[in-house]
Amino acid sequence: MNRKIRVLIAKPGLDGHDRGALVIAQALRDHGMEVIYTGLRQSPGQIVQAAIQEDVDVIGLSSLSGAHNSLFPKVVELLKENQAEDIPVIGGGVIPYEDIPPLENGGVNKIFTPGSPTEEIAKYIKRLIDPEASSSLEPPEKIAHIGIAVSNIEHALPFYTNTLGLRLQNVEEVKSEGVKVAFIQLGETQLELLEPTHEDSPIAKYIEKRGEGIHHIALEVKDIHERLRQYKEDGIDLIHEEAKAGAHDSQVAFLHPKAANGVLFELCQHEEGK
């Protein structure tokens, strides 16, 4: 864009606290945006009229009063009534997690939970308004597989093939990881039994420390190299900053468990059709 992104920050309803909204407003200004702050206790009608008159690119709503379920949808509704539905609406404040899906399904583009970094809010607005100028990652496509650490595949396999009735696809050794992998089909995803091939392999150390069990969750993604580059730029903790060869001719990389509250996630990108 050849001009600044214009953002209207508003506090709908009877909310009498604006510190959080002011922090967001200043953070967006620091990112080069032009921010119009309407102040406290604004009605949905006042907010929509201000957004239209100021010709803003996006509306940011902040609510601490608990009235978000009625006020946020009302803003979306009034935008439509005024033929201004092309102005996207984002929201934040004290909003319970269970209220987020109805709000986003009802027309609010994005709800940011308490503690969301202002950096992420600014990046989201930039991607929302000018997607071609900002790198935008598509969400992971699906769970590619769930990795399960076992001491011995031969001993563990009967539970999956006999008890659960699942089908063993094949067994493959990934020498770079010091692991033998049994691939078990489960619908559109797989279970992967991971047996260490030597005592210094990561799986051997995992079993020694934590015992057998779920080791990681793998997500199927596109553009793994660009994803890792952006994650690194965003300060996400990574185990691998560059993708490396994985099973089935895939490219893989692991995020650090610190990035996801102790869950080890693997990113996988397979060749087309594999």
C-alpha cells in the first residue's frame, strides 16, 4: 500500500477502562499505522458511523465489560446495513475462549485473547489489509501423523494391527535420526511407531527419560522453508531452523516444545501425491 493503514480502535458499551485499548493503539502507531481512537462508552452505531466517516481500513473493538456477545455482532450487522461490510472487524479484551467461535463465525474476523503480543496483532492487520505485501502462512492442512516412541516395534505392533485392527503400511529406517519407523494407516493420517536403532538416538534418550508413549504430533504444511523463516523472524523457538530429509521423501523440521506448552510439533512437507 502507498498509504498508511487506518485503524479505528473503539470501546463499545459501558466499559470504563481504556488502558489496554490505548496500549494497542500506540503499538499500531509504532508499526506505522494511523489510529483513530473513539474513546470510552461508544455505541455500535457511533462506532460504525465513525469508521465510515474516517474511511478506515479496519475496526478494532476492545471489551472488558462482558457484553462482547451482543456488541461485537451488532457492529458487524450495522456495517452491513450501511453497505460497509468490506471493513473488517477484529476484537479483544476479556473474552472467554468458548465465546470466540460464535463471534468469528458471526463475522468478526479475528478475536485476540488476553496476552496476545501486540506484534502479532499488527502483523495480522497488515496481512488482512494488504496480503500481497505481507507473507501470510496458510494453516497446517491436517495431522500428518502421530509419533509414538516404543522400545521394540515387534512387541508393540500386535496391539495396533490385531487389537485395533489397523493396517501396517511399511517399516522404514531413518538413519539420520537413529530410528526405525513402522507406518500404520488410520484414516487420512498415520500412527508412526518409533524404535531407536542405537542408544544415542533422540528416541532412545526420550524413552530413557520419559518412557514409551506419544512423542510428537506432525502437521502437514506447505512452504516449509518459508514457514520456518517466518517462525524464526517471529521469535518462535525452533529445534530445526532449516528443513531436513524425513521419511517418505519428506522435508521435516521440529518446533521446540517451549513454543507449544510442552508439546513437540513436527512440520512435514511431502512431495505432491506422496
